[in-house]
Amino acid sequence: MIKIYSPATIGNISVGFDTLGLAISPIDNSNFGDTIEIKKYKKFDIKNIGKFSKKLPKEFNKNIVWKCWKYFCKKIKKKISVLITLEKNMPIGSGLGSSACSISASLVAMNEFCKNPLSKIELLKLMGKLEGEISGNIHYDNVAPCFLGGLQIILNKKNIISQSIPFFKNWIWIVAWPGTKTSTLQARKILPKTYNLKTCIEHSRNLSGFIHSSYSTQQQLAIKFIKDLIAEPYRMKYIPKFLEIKKKIKKIGSIGFGISGSGPTVFSICNNMEIAKKISQWLEKNYLKNNKGFVKICKVNNKGTIIIR
């Protein structure tokens, strides 16, 4: 029997739409990702457990784990008879890379079970393809950091899908999921099909400036570039009072604030634990919509998807 764990992620990080992604773990070491358990069985079957398992599709062929198995078997040209148990600990449609968690853990588990017939690059390409099944577009900003860990920049070239880039180790990442759902597909549809030249130039400056600041370890400069000109102006309508919340969080001491992936999770960055706790407390009181919602104070997960048994 093999057991695999995949962590939650923050997609885009405001400045890098479909280009940047970050793997995260709570500082209290609580479970914040999906787990896959795989073992030999008389036929292929799936068992769903975990906090959010009841939100998964009831139809067998709509389960993302089934799709992973189907694509994997097609890739290796062999059907494997296994029982896969998905422990679904990540909320679906939260903007925390829930589908990426399940996809990454499933494919790594299957590959490990079959003695690693696929390389890392082959696995990553398969992960991107499966993400496209859900969102309508192949993208890697969740699966790459979920699989590989750390802060990833998506290059999407033939054999170089993503690369790790430096991150500021003293930055603390706070994520707040209100307990509601946003469809990734709908969140992508709301974006304009074209952008004006001024926006494109400014976006390029911000992204290149952030990457340069990360490599040259200029924290204050990096902070100035964390702006979302591509998605936030359109997606914030899904988040009531978004601009008021952003203003309040920055007043408390946040150095960066934005929408995680497609939302409705928001993230905040700070470099002081006392400020992080104050931000966390404010979000718990003012951003959560029901008792399912949560706020997590996190650090960067530099390991990504790992074998835990």
C-alpha cells in the first residue's frame, strides 16, 4: 500500500496570472491538502473519505481520480487494478488548488505503484491536461507547485513546464476561505478576451519586476509589484466588499493582499507573526460566511507532493 500527500496552493499571487503558483502549509502543521492511498485490488475502484468527500461528484466517471486513472492507464498502455482511497480535505471551488491536490496525489500514487514508468515532466504534463478537464484550459499554476513545492513560475515550453524561483522565507501567508464556492470555469469566463496595450505593458513590468526582486532579494521592491491588473478587477465582484476588506487588511499591516486563484479564498502576506495573528483574527470575524470557512496562517511548502507511507 502507498500513501501520498499533496499540499494546498495559492495560484497567481496577484502579479502572475496563470504564471505563478505557491505551495503552502499551515504553521501549526495541520493537514491542509489531499491524501491518496493506493493498493492492489481485484478491479479498479474508488473510495472517498475526508471532510469534503460529500461534495465530490456521485457519478463514478466524473470523479477526478477516475479521470487520473483513465489518462494514466492510457499513457502507460496498461490498465491497473487498484483501490484508490481519496481523503478529500480541501474544499472544492475554493481557490486553493483543490483539484490540483487530488490530481497530483493520484498520479504520483499510480506512478509509484507501477514502479515509476513516467518521468516528472510526463507526470506534470498529464496533471496540466487533467486541470484543463475541470477549468476548460490547460494551466499549471496550481499543479506545478502542488507537485514540486515552493514558488513556481510557469514557462510551459516543450520540456520545461515550470521552474522554481526564490521566495522570501520570512513572509507569512494567511489564507481565508469564507466557506462558499466559486467555479473556476465561470471565473475564467468572466475575464475579457482582450486587454488594452497599457494594461499589458504594466502587467509585464509588474511580473518581471517581481521576478527580478525575488532573485535579487529586494523585499520592499517585490512588494510594490504585487498587483493584479488581469483578474482581480473582474473577479472581485464575486467577493462582497472586497476593496474595503483589502484596505482594512493593509491598514492592519499586510504587505500584500489578493484573490487566491479563482477565489473566493483571499490571501494576505506579512512579515511579522503578531500582525499575522491580528489579520487572521480580523478575517475570522469579518470574512467567513459560515462555520465551514477557515483562516490559516501558513509558510511556504518546499516539498510538494510526498510519499508518507
